Amino acid sequence: MIQLNSFLIISAIVFSLGLFTVIYKKNAVGILMGVELILNSVNLNFIAFSKYVDVHINGQLVAIFIIVLAAAEAAIALAIILNIYRDRANIDVTQLDEMKH
Amino acid sequence: MIQTALFIWLLPLAAFTIQILFGKRLPRKGDWVSITAIGISFVLAISLLIQALTHYDPEFVVTASIPWIDLGSFKINMGIYLDNLAIIMLMVVTTVSFLVHVYSLGYMKGETYYNRFYAYLSLFSFSMLGLILWDNLFGIYIMWELVGICSYLLIGFYFEKDSAANAGKKAFITNRVGDFGFLIGLLIVFTSLGTFNLSEINLGVSQGMLSGGLLTAAGILLFAGAIGKSAQFPLHVWLPDAMEGPTPVSALIHAATMVAAGVYLMARLSFMLSFDAMLVVAYVGGFTALFSATIAITQNDIKRVLAYSTISQLGYMIMAIGVGAYTAGFFHLVTHAMFKAGLFLASGSVIHAVHHSMDKIGEHGDPNDMRNMGGFKSKMPITYLVFLIFSLALSGIPFFSGFLSKDAILGGSLAFALAQHNPIHFLLPVFGFLAAAITAFYMFRLIIMTFYGEPKKPKLFEHIHESPKTMTIPLLTLAFLSLFFVYTIPSINPTTGEGGWFYHLIEKPVSAVSTQLGHAVYQMTEHAEHLAHVSGLMISIVLALAGILLAFAFYFWKKIDVEALTEKIKPLYLLSLNKYYIDEIYNATVIRGLLIWNDFLSWFDGAVIDGLVNSTAWIVRNFSVLDGLFDTYVVDGLVNGVGSAVSAFGKSLRKVQTGQIQNYVLGAVLGTAIIIILTMI
Amino acid sequence: MEANQILFIAIALLTVLSAAVVAFSNKIIHSAFALLATFTGFAMLYVYLSADYLAVTQIIIYVGGILILIIFGVLMTHKIYSTTKKTAHNSILVSLLGGVLAAGLILFIISLNPWAANIAKDFSPTTAVIGKEILTNYLLPFEIISVLLLGALIGAIFIARQEDKEK
């Protein structure tokens, strides 16, 4: 019998890997991938709870909205990345610090 | 009738409004608006007079009033009080005003402010008619001030000339003195009786609500207004100067109507004059009559002679009210209005001619100076004729209106003196008779100097010509109104007006003053009037003729050398020529005193008040300097210290902001971890 | 062990390991392809959770949409291949600190909660239910998210557009 905890643990591991990716990569597209990992792990949590805890399927509905948001976010993020790349031929986020101070 | 009266009153106001707003743009500068308005008023006044004559009732009166101010216990009703006195007065004002309007068509032709002149005339007519019609002292006071304003505006009509502007100011300020008395009198009446309404005042006084010294004071103070407006001694100084105004104005305002307003007011108020107040009135009037007549003898300005003559005649009227010869006084007002307006207009005709002649020969001089005239009789026959008629009327020669009224006044004053057991009061008739003789003398001096003899300046004389019809027709009308039978119909008795309509319509009001003495005076005076009438009549004729003869002897036949006589009595001559130095005395006392007082106040302001203010300012300023130092070093130091501390702290904290987004993410994770750990533990 | 469980473990391993490849790979293009495996793994896990509709959606949107987008992004920002490990990454220790900390925290929280009501509903088709819910109880969020998506589309086009005026 597959338990809820197994899903939660998978989700936790993927979430941590996503967070690690966000911090670790200098490449902006890499960071975007990390964010997608995080969003997927969250979705997995929602769906797992909707099966094991909730009597209804609200978790699945929330997951749908998150997928839509993720799509929008990816589109915008890539547009920004392309713009930055066009501007400076580089997408190293560590160099994007004009707005500090 | 009330409606008719309202129309008479308000039409000139409408004309004024139209004139002042649109006058310049109307054809002919809108003179026809004013003339039409006053013309209709004139016709309506005639209809009122005809109604009064058909009633033929001395008690005839119509009133109407509406509430005007209603503030709790303070109530003023505004209304119209239309009795025979008011109707005849309306008639006089509209007649003279209408004729002056017509006369001005010729006289004022081509003036720059032609339309404004007519606007002022309309405003004046409105105010004067309101003064006559209103049934309460408050309204009368308002209109009283309005005519004062009009007088000011019209005297200063040639305001480019300094003398005219100053004369206007003088008239206005001098009148203020009298009007102040009027105002105080008004307040006494209101505080004592709680009303301004004339009939209610009459009732209140007869019930004894206002009596004794206060009543006398009220009477004298109200009379002070009349002293100012009717140019009585000692406030007469403005009237001769007022001759700076255009001549038609002098005729309308300063001869016939406005100056008579004082007399009219005293006639209206005669019921509330106590015996003492009446004595004051009588003596002021009598003295003024003689006093200004003596000044008129030596004046060379044709209009000034007439001005002093006006003062003198107004003195007669005032005296008549004072001695209780009420009807005679008002009668003189009416006849005098006609012939004095006529005299002014006729002199205006002469001045007009001289002025034009001077323009033609390119000479600059005073067109009013009689010493430049002489022999005008042949050139200006109509003017001469009417001038003669007016002068005879003024001098009190039988068959002319002036004789009827002046003789009645003289008879009245004689009767008053006879009725009193105090010989001092014979001064009053003496003043009157002397003034009558002098009046005849200076009027014929004027006529002889102007119309008889050789022309003094032949060149000037050549261009003299008769005035246009718009000027001569009013003159002839006024001359007709100066004939005796106009006032004596239906009886035709040239020696007295007593059988005529005028005496029938105007009856002396019963005095409301309840003192025994007051009544006694009235009764005895009436009784004595009959006794005094014949003697007064004889004396006045003799004196008038003597005056005329003397004038001829001096100036026409030259039996007596004027120059030599002048030398002999030089002090007296100078006294008269310089108007008894009244103006100089006022300058030296009242005006100088005021100026000194002003200087003192100015010094006080400069030294004491300014000193106080400045020292206060000094203290405040130095305190401010100290305060400024405190601000700079203590307060600013604190504020700046806080500011720089925050700024330094901020600078050190700024280093945390690396701009590295991944550092922030790490920070967020650490922060979340700390929070979770803290909540779990 | 049932075949079902073995399959589940295999799927879980695929998911986690491919996610690890995404995280640790030196070349961004490897990460991108590893992400494909992760997304597919998630879709299969959804099947285990009786979420048929979402499993399909996951494939269509993530694999067919977002992943393609990401690969486009990778390909269009070239020079990627020339980057070395050092220049491509931040300090691995610091990053691991963040990741391990997060994992530890989440696992700690999971261990604290017993999740008492383990009801484990039976499988039933969810597509009809989801469609009904979206058009009834979730209508407002649905409309809002539609507008958001539209705005994101327009915004993305506007931002990524070549600005002709400057050239």
C-alpha cells in the first residue's frame, strides 16, 4: 500500500533540489528550471493531499491553477531572459546587480 | 393722489438711472430723458395742486405708509405725508426744476459733461421731492443728505477748476456741521418718543413725553441742520462760494429749493418748537437777514450779490418761523423761490452773454464781474425787463409777489415784538426793516451797474446779444410767477395775500408744545398781527423806496460821490467787502485749531506711539536673534545629529544589499528556517 | 513486494534522480533534457494519485509547452556550451546548505504530523468533476487566471519584441 508519506518525501526531495538549483545556477534559464521543479513538487503535494486527506478534489483544482501560473511565469521569464540576453549578450544573474543600493 | 405723488417723486430717479448708465450714448446726450421726466412730474404736480384747490380745505391731508425696517422693537415706517404744504412745495420744486432744465438746454450747450449735468439735476429733483414727501424725520434726513451730495456734485461740476472743487468741499463740510446737529436732534426725538413719524412726534410732544429743556435742545439741534442747509449765520459761508457751480444750479439748488429745505423743515417742525427754541430761530434768522444784506452792498460779483441776498431772504423766512408767522414764512419761501431763481437765471443770461463776448474778442476775465458791465439794457431787453421785475419783487415793491410775503413777515415780527413785554424783542423788526431797505439798495445798485449807464468796456459791449429762447422763456415764466395776483386769486388786493388761495390753504399748525407760554405767544401774535400789519406795510414801502432812491442817487445820478464816501468809512467798507472776515476768522480759529490739533496728534503719533511700537519691535527683534542662535546651534544640532546618525547607520547597512538575487533566496530560506524552528521549539 | 509498489519505487527514483541531474548537471542542455524525465515522472505519480486529468495536463503543458519553451530559451541564449563548471555555478557548499536545510525542515515537519485521516479515496474519473467545479465554485479564480494568462501573453510578446524604432 502506497502511503501519503512516500509522496510527501518525494515532493520534499524535489523541492529541495529545486531550491538548490535556484541558488546554485548562475544561468537564468537554469534558475527557471529550478523554479519549475519547485512548482511541480508543490503540485504533487496538493494532489496527494486531495487524495488522502480531502474528501473533495480541491487540491487538484488548485494544482490546475498553479500549472497555468507556471506557464505564464515561464513565458514572462523567458521573455525577460531574451531581453537581457539581447541587451548584454549574457544571462549571468550574478552580474545583474545594477539596482543594488 | 398718493400714486400721483409717487410718480412725481420717482420719475426723476428713473431719469437719473437712465442718464447715468446710458446718457453718453443717447441721442442729444439724453437731455430729453431728464426733461421729459421732470416735465411729467411738473404736470402731475399741477394736477395735485388743482385737486388741492378743488378741495380748498386747510386740513386736507393724505397719508400712506409701509413698514420699512422691522427689527423687534425697532420699527420704521416709510410713508408719504401729503398736505397742502407738501403739494405747494412740490409745485415750487417741479416748476423751478423744470424751468431750469429747459434753461440749461441753452446755457449748458456744448459742455463736456452735459449728460452728467442732467443726471445730477434729475438726482437732485428726486431727492428734493422725497424730502418734501416723506412722512418721517428719518426719511427726510436721508433725502436731506442726498440733496447735500447733489449740491456737492453740482457745485464742483467744473471740477477741473480748483476753486470749484474747493467750493464743493466747503459746502459739503460746512453742511456736515449742521447735519451733525440734525442727527443728534433726530436721536433725541427717537429716544424720547420712539418714532420718527411726524404725526406721531406731534402726538408725543402734545402728550408731554418730550418736554422742557430736552424739547428745546431737540428743536435747536434740528434747527442746526436748517442753519447749515439754509446757510444761516454762522454756517452761511458755503453759499457764496457755491456760486462756482453752473448758474442754473445756483438758481435751482442755491436759491429756490435746497436752501429752502431748511425753512421747509422748520415749517414742518414748527409744532414742536418750544418758546426758547423759537427765540433762537427768530434771532438767528433776523440777524442773518441784516448781516448778509450788508455784505451784499459791496460785492462786485453779480452772483455773489445774489448769493448774499439769498442768505438774507432765507434769514427772513427763518425769522418768520421763529416769530410764529408761519404762513408768511412759507409764503416768502414760495415767492422767493420764483423770483430768486429768476434772478439767477437772468444773471446767468447776462454772464452767458459776457462770456461769449469775451470769447469772441479773446479776452480773459471774470464774466461775473459787474464792473465790466453797464448799459446792457439796449442789447438785452428781455433780460433787463425780467431782471427789473424780479428786483422789484425782491425789494418788496407793491404789485409784486415779494411785497406780499416780505411785508407779511415784517408785520409778523413787529406783531411778535408788540406782543412780548420785553423791549429787546423790537430788535427783530428792526433787523427786518433795515435789511429790507438794504435789499432794495443793493438790488438797484446791481441793476444800475449792469444795465444802465455807459458801457465800461465798449469792445466787450459790441458783442453782447440776447440769449436764446430756451433761456428767455423760462425767465418770462418766472417773471409772470413773480406778479402779485398769482398768489392772491380770488381776491385782487395788491397789499396783502390774506384773501388769496395761498393763505387759505396754508394754516398755521397748532403748537404741540403744552407750556402756557407757548400758547400765549401764539394767540397774542395772531392778535397783534392785525395791529402791526398796516404800520409794517407803510414802513416797509417807505424803506424800500428809500433804498431804491439811494441806489439811484449813488450810482445813477452820482449825486453822492461813492469813492469819497468809501474813503470816509473805509473800515466799514472793508468789513463788508471782506464779508466781516468770517472766512478768515474760521481759518484762524476752527481750521487753524484743527490743524494745530492735527499737528499735535501727528507729533504724538510720531513720538509716543511710534516710539512704543519701535521699542517693542526692537525688543522682539533682539529676542529673535537670540532665538535664532538657539535654533541654529541647539535645535539644528539635534536634528542634524539624528539625521547624520541615521545616514551613517544606513550606509553600513547598505552593504547587505548585494544585488545578488541568489543571496536573497538563501537569506529567505534561512529566515524561514529560523521562524519554523522557533515556532516548533 | 507487489509489482505495483516496485513500479512506484522505480517511478519515484526516476523523478528524484532526474531532478538531481537537473540540479547538478554542468551543461544547461543536459539539465533541460533531465527536466523532461522529471516532468514525466511527476505525471506518472499523478496517476498513482488518481488524478487522471492532471496527469494528462502535466504532459501536455509541462512537457509539450513549458519544457519546449525552456529549451528554446537555452538554444537562443548561446555561448552556453563554452561555460565551465566554475563560471556556470555559484559556490556548491552554500547552495547545498540552502537545499539541505530546506529538505531537513520539510522532512522534520512531515515527521511531526501523523496525517491522521488517511482516507485514500478510490479511483473515479475526475475530468467531469473538475469541469463542473471550474464553472461553478471556482468560476471567479478561473476568470481571473484567464485574464492573467492573457496579460502574461501580451506582456511576454511586448517584452521579447525587437524594438524596431531604435534601429
